Amino acid sequence: MAEDWENGGFGLYIHWPYCEAKCPYCDFNSHVVRSIDHNAWRIAYLSELERTASETKGRVLHSVFFGGGTPSLMEPDVVGDIMEAIKRFWPTANDLEVTLEANPSSVEAGRFKAFRDAGINRVSMGVQALNDADLKRLGRIHTAQDAMNAFEIARTVFERVSFDLIYGRQDQTLDQWETELHQALNLSIDHISLYQLTIEQGTAFGDRYNIGKLRGLPSEDLGADMYERTQAICSAHDMPAYEVSNHARDGAQSRHNMIYWRYGDYIGIGPGAHGRVTVNGQRFATEAYSNPQRWLDSVASGTSEKSRTALSTADQASELLLMGLRVKNGVSRKRYEALSGHPVNRKAEETLLEHGLLTPSEADIVVSNQGFIVLNGVLEALLSD
């Protein structure tokens, strides 16, 4: 009998915690240091791969994602050793997707070719803006020209290239965003991630916001207009959204991220990495220690996981909705009911349908385009008792 995770597939996430500089909006587990012992990281990653493989023998691996931080700062030979170990430990899909996140400031043609030879076949670049003034405001250390140069290098080396942009930036107008988005889509890309600037507590932007010094942020109405304009422009370029913030041509969707959103199993390796792993029929949420040195020390002592929590089927049903409703085709009712033991909140669903926030469907629970603008509210309603 198939286990629930098989509906989403099986992936591997590897976290590299270092960056050249810390961006003021970033709340990811990233750090800036003077020197890095790449061999120590090689040894730790290989040890963790062996440990986690022992629990998941025989599973077909569909994707590997090197995230961060800035994984393009890794030594390519470390990536190569990791990829060799992965192929020893697991059978891999014929179309295994292997993604590396990169910042334009760390892109060199020679390094990219070395990453390709190591097994990387997809790159996701943190471009974030296409003008120097906004890049400086966002704390980025590359220029718009650096980004374009890096993109040109990437698409001559790799089969697939994606990049990120942030909108809803300080003092940005709707027309300015439309112009920038057209510029990006005219670059012949097949995947793009578009995120509205979010102010996170604990970041430099969060601190500035709290004391009233982060001005020029868009109103809720302008933010909604930017989102709606984004959907229309991307669709006109044959790059429709397949998830709240991600757009792709047909067949170019991120297979790794789809494992998350379809609520498959994934191993998380590296400082602060999270995972969802089913072992002997029980699904667990795993979390690693977030401090890089503590993580290295914990791996050496055989205790790399900060926590491993057994998830009830009710917890899994809630997570399935939280992740799956971000995707345009929604969540299977049968799958949700198999985990939860009951249908989704019918009264809440009827109300959401009346307001046009869900799309009518017998087989699936599907959020409408209008519903994606207020997705947190939709999820809260559906998960209420």
C-alpha cells in the first residue's frame, strides 16, 4: 500500500549557511565569516548523507537543491563529492533535477562550468531588482549589469536557469514594476520567482520599520494591484503562476519545490535545515541545529538533529493544506480526508466559494486567483474547527 508521501515524491535539500554580505530583508539562516574550512563541510555533508540514506534505502530521489546562504560560494569539488555520494546512496530519477542557488556577485564562467561538471543542471539566481538604486537599498552587492552578465553566463552553461525578483519595494510605482517585469520576461527565461517585499522581525529592515525609518512601502491596495498586474503580465508572456510566487513555462516548473507543495518527503541537511521524512509508516518533522559551528560539532558527535517530532495524521492534513493550497491545482479532497478522517470545514468552504476565494471543484480544494491575494485568511478559515 502506497504511503502518503509518495503523492509528492522524494527530495533532498542541502543548506549552505554562508553569504558574502547579509541583506537587510533576509531572515534566512545565513552568516558572513572571514574564512571557511571547506573540507570540514565536505566531511559533515557526506556523513549526514550516509546517516539519512540508511533510513530511506531504495527510494527514488527526484531532486536535489543546494540552498542558502549562497551555495555558489561552495567549492565545486565539494558539490561534486556530494553528488557522487548521493548517487551511491539512492537510486535517482532519469530526469533528476539538481539546483544551485547563486548570487550574481559570485558568478564566474569557470566556476559555473565546474558546477555543471559536478552535476548541477539548474541554477536559481538572486537578482532581486534590475536597477542599481533599488539593489543598493536592498543591500545587494551586485549591480544590474552584474546580474545581466551572470544570467548570460548561466544560460550558456546550464540547461535551466531561473531568477528571483522582489517587488513592492520602497517608493516603487505600479508602472515602474510593470516596466521592470516586462524587461525580465523578455530575457527568454522559462522560470521566474516574484516575491512581494515582506518585512520580517529580527532583520535590519524589521528594526528600521519598528522605529518608523523604513518609508515608502506600498499600501495594501497598491500591493494587491502589483500582484494582479504581475499575474496578467506573466500570463501574457506564457509564464503563468503555478504557485503563489512562482511562474514558469509549461514543463519548466521547479520539481524540487513541487515536492514541498505536494507534501512529499524531503531530507534536510545543513544548519537549520528542516525535513519531512516517513520512517516505518510514521512521518517525522526534523530540524537541524542552526548555528553553523554547532551543526558541524553535532554531526561529528552523531547528534545533528535538534529535534525529530512525530506528526499525527491531523497535523499532516493541516500541513497538506498549508503547502498544497499554494499551488494552482490545489489539494485532493480524498488525500486530505484520508489523513484528517473528515472533510474540510464545509461551512467555511461555502463562505469562501460565495466570496469567490475558492474555485468550485468536486475532486479538489482549489484557491481562486482572488483568493491567493488573501491566502492566509483562506487557510485560517479552512483549518478552523
